[in-house]
Amino acid sequence: MGTLLLELTPFAIGLAVSPATIAVTIMFLTSDRPVGNALAFAGGFGAVYAALSVIVLVVVGAASEPLISQTAKAVITIAVGLLLLALGIKSGRSPQSNTGLLSRAEHTSPRKAFTLGLVVAVVNWNVPLYLGGLATITASGADVGATIAGALLLLLGAEAGLLVPVLWYVLWPRGASRGLARVKTWFGRHEKKVVFGVLVVFGVVFVVKGIAGL
């Protein structure tokens, strides 16, 4: 189990560092219904990845041997890295993005926040990263316990960037409100650079990781 979790750690970290989703969460926390909207958004976001994990757990549990080879896993990891690099280059060449998510997040309800979480989870670049992590699980041949632990680690990674700001807000609301407002302003000015940097760094990491596994 330890080896599998160690292999999945880079995927979990990459999933946690998702600038756009963190920014939307921060926007919810500076809205009129901060905790309810932020938790609803995190719930919708996590539901998509939880569903993917359940599918993998069922398929892996029904298989008598690893579903993909180590070579296939390495190729998938390289593909994920190249996709992240391509997205990073694209974001670097495009003008400062304005998806409208932040403005929509300021004026919404928990129900709409949950729906927005579902949508963002599907269109976010976390999807190929999450699938790469699931591919690592399917190639490991691990037992059911290790497979469940690996899937939970990926889900925790996907949710960490959303839940940590909420936890900060709940434990220290006054200080968090001021800090999150500053972060929101800073991110609004530097969104393009942050997204570019995160995508390129993790793209390189996964390309190197995949090549090492060939």
C-alpha cells in the first residue's frame, strides 16, 4: 500500500494546486453565504471525482489482474504531462482569462454552487490528472484495501484546495476574511501567471515521471 500511495502523492499534490477552483472557493468565502456556498461547491466538485473513483474501484475489484501494464501507465503519465504543458503554453499565450466564474460565485445559492462545482470539475484540467492517478491504481495490481486508500488519496487531493480555505474561514473568520480578500485581489491580477506556472511545473514533473517508468 505504501508504494502505491507514494506513487499517487504527486497526483494528489497536483490536484490540490488548482488555481481556478481555489479562486472560486475564495470568492464564495467573500460572498453573503460564505460557508454554505463554498461547501456546496466543494461537494459538487468532489462528486464528479468520487464517481470516477467508484467506477475504477468496481472495475479493479472485478479484475483478477492489473488492467493496464506498467508501460501503459508510464505512457499515460507522459500524456498527462504533455497535456498539462500544452494547456500551460496555451494559457501563457492567451490574454488574462475572464471566465465569469468569479463574478457568478459572488451572487449565487448553495444549490447553484453545487451545480457550478459539477461543471467546473468536468471542464477543469484536473480531469486528466485524476485519470492519470486512477491509471496508476489500475496498473498497480494492489489489493482492495490499497486501491480504496489510493482512490481516497486522489479524492482528498482534489478537495484539499477547496476545503483548506473553508477550514481557515471557520476557525478564524475575522482574519480569514481579510486574508482571503487580499488573496482574491492578488489572484485577479496574476491569474494568468499562476495558472501558467502550475501547469508547466506539473507538466514537466509528470513527463519526467512517465519517462522514468518506461
